[in-house]
Amino acid sequence: MSTTHYLRERLAELRGPATPPRPLDARALAALAANPGCRRRALLDAAGIDKGAVAQVLGAPAPFGQSQFAFARGHAFEARVKAEKCAELLRLLGAPEDSGALLPGLSAAGPEGRTARTRLALAEATAAGCWTLLDHPLLTLDVAGSTAYLEPDAVAVAPDGSWTVVEVKSFPILDGGADSVKVGAAARQAAVYVLALERLADLLEETTGPVRVSHDVLLVCPKDFSNLPTAQFVDVRKQRSVTRRQLTRLTRIEEIAAELPDGTTFDLRWSEDGRTPTRPAPELTAAVETLPAAYSPECLAACELAFHCRDRSRACGSVESLGRGLRGELGTLTTVEAVLAAALGTDAAGAEADPAVAALRRAAALRAEALGAGGAACR
């Protein structure tokens, strides 16, 4: 049995044989790359486990994800952008009206069939030497030994053979600028697509020759408060480099799975209608705790299990709950109790041996001095 086949069966066993996997999308990959030390998220995402349902059973659901209204609005806007054979999208890309752009069909059976069809369509479009637009192609990317299937909104192939990722978002561009936080999130997501396209370009190089994958992603959004589409190119070179480096740091999935105790499973045991998980909370909690987490406050905006992990981190007094930056400054001090003891202690030798302890004691002395001066002023 090949390693890939064994891993696929092992992940299906952990997920539950009767439970279909949830796809690992670019948004989840970008979040995982931002926190590569979290083995809990790495394995659950690779196995396609519904983390939102897991959090619900654990009693710590997170208000995470798009609302149904925002989801419907996004679909309606994308449909408008791609109406009339993607005429508006081609205009935003800079294609002339009489470009004779090609819109190849990409339907096929299963994810393997769709990725093969996408690969063939990109090879043909690169050789054709004219504008081609691939609507929702399916790409693959190896993540810690597991294959992720990624579906960008579109990929454009220019007459010179270069490939450009297109991201359609429903947040507005107001007076020529958009919300920097939302643009940053879109850029990190698009960077994952760029990495997947670069991998595919390397595979096709023997047949198509060298292919240039553009690091300028076309971000299409509504203009001001209307529903009219406008666009701007976003340079994702920085996000691509960071994501690529972080993904290479991930522990391989088979290594994480091999360290689990015998009999561990994350099967949610869904009800007959497939809507309600029936796994007892204590059982699932024990299974989840076998996977080490790397919680930080940033997880609250990116992971369905963040509230559960935060509660656990606070319960054990971990300084990670206060932020990665602070954790890095505290060195060997790993708990809030140890930090307070160091700040209030009187061991001069300890202060000289650890710069973090010296800084804490200096801060505690300044605080006491400031409070004393404030109290005297009040009197």
C-alpha cells in the first residue's frame, strides 16, 4: 500500500468512515500557514473534519464564517461579474472587446477529474496565444503530505501565456481604496492559489515551456455603494513568500497521526438526517486533547475551535493566551503565575540570569513608584 493511500485511509478512519470530508480551502490554508505550530488544526483540517461541529459538541461554538446574507450577496455579485460570458471581467483584465476570449468548460467527475481537466485547459490556453478565462478551476497543493484541492474564482491566461489569479469579493472599494484588513485576508488567500499555480506550471513546463504566474492578483469588488464591479491589482509576493515558508514548516500529517493513542477517533457520529452530531462531549474532548494546540488571540478570527482552545489556555495559565509577541518576549517564563512570581520576586541572581525577569522587575518597580506618586498627589 502506498504512503498516500495509507494516509487517506487513516484520515478517513479518524474522521469516521461514514462522514464525507470537508474540503480544505485556500482560506483555511492561509490560516494554517499563519499558525504552523498548531498540530490540532493541521490534522483536523487534513482529515476534513467539521471543526465548527466539533466546537459545538465541546460547548464552545464560535461565531465564525460568513452570514447567509453575506454569502448570498457574494454569489449574486460574482454572477454579475461573470455575466454575458464574463465580458465585464475580461474588460477589467484589460482584454479588448473583440479579443475572442475562450471560456473552456471544466466540468468532470470528482476532484481528480476536475484537476486533470484544469491542467489540460491551462496547457491548451497557454499554447493558444489568446485571452482565456477559466471559471472556478480546481488546483492542488501538497500540504504536509496531504493533498488540498483549491478553487479560485477564476484564472486568466493572457495572449503572452501568463497566468493571473482573479478573486471576486463582495466588500466595497470606496474612493479607490478598500478595507486594509479585508484586502490583506484576500491577498493571503490568493497567495495560496498562486503557489498552487506555480506548482502546476512546473509540471507543465516540459510541454508548454516556461510559464509566468503573475504575482499581481486581480481583486474585483463593488464600486463605492453600488453593485457595479471595479478592480485593482494586488501584489501578493510578500504573502506568497510567507505562506510558502510557513507551509514548509508544518509537521507532516502522517507523523501527527502516528503519535495519537490507539483508538483515537474524531467521528462526530451524525444523526440519521446528517444535521446533528451525537458524539458525547467527554469522549470528543478527550480525543481533541490528544492533539497539541498552539493558541494565540489571532486564532479567534480564523479558527472554529479558538474559543475552546482559549478556555484551555487560560485554565492552565499559559502566556500564549496573551499573544505571540508577548510570549516571545518572556523567554522561559511560560505561565502567568511564573511571570507574576518573577515580577514580584527579590532574587537578584535570577534577574541577572534572565533578561525577561529583570525587565519584569523593573516594570513592577516603576508601576509601584507611579502608583505611590499618584496616591501621594491625591492626598
